[in-house]
Amino acid sequence: MLIISIVTTFIIMVYLTRYLIGLLVKTEKFNKHTNLFIGYKENSKNIFDKIDFVKNRKKIYIAVSLIIAKVLDITVGLRVKDNEEITGLDSALHEESGYRI
């Protein structure tokens, strides 16, 4: 039942989005702003308009992932303390053991 509701919601949202975007295009409000949909402008002074994000997507994904990982490492920490790792994470974090030895 859950899968049926997920698929139904997905289909409804896709067609609803297509319908709403179609209504927006029919208003002809964006006829003068063609660069909003094309994305690349040669004479632009903005650096983000000159970067081809599709061509360099792997480099950008890696850079953003490393930045997010570093921010998480600084704020929360990516590793547990050595003594918690030795005693076991179950015992150290919520004082339960997952197995008996």
C-alpha cells in the first residue's frame, strides 16, 4: 500500500508541476528573460554564469562533499573517541551491549 501511495504521489506531482509550468510559460512573463532558462551568458560579469557546471560536475561534487565533510568534522566530529571505540559503541553511547562475550 505504501508503494502505491508513493508512486501515485510521484505521478500526481510530476503532472501537476508540468501543468503549472505550462501555465507560467503561457503567461509570456519571461519572454524578455531568456537567459534564465539558457543559463550561459558570454558578456556577464558574474563568475557563476561563466562556469560550465555540467562539464565540471564531478569536480564540483567532490569539492562540495569535502567542504561538507570538513564542516561536519569541525562541528560534530566524524570519529568517536579512542576509548569509546575500544569499549564498543553500543556500551559507550547508550550503555547496552549488542552481544555477550
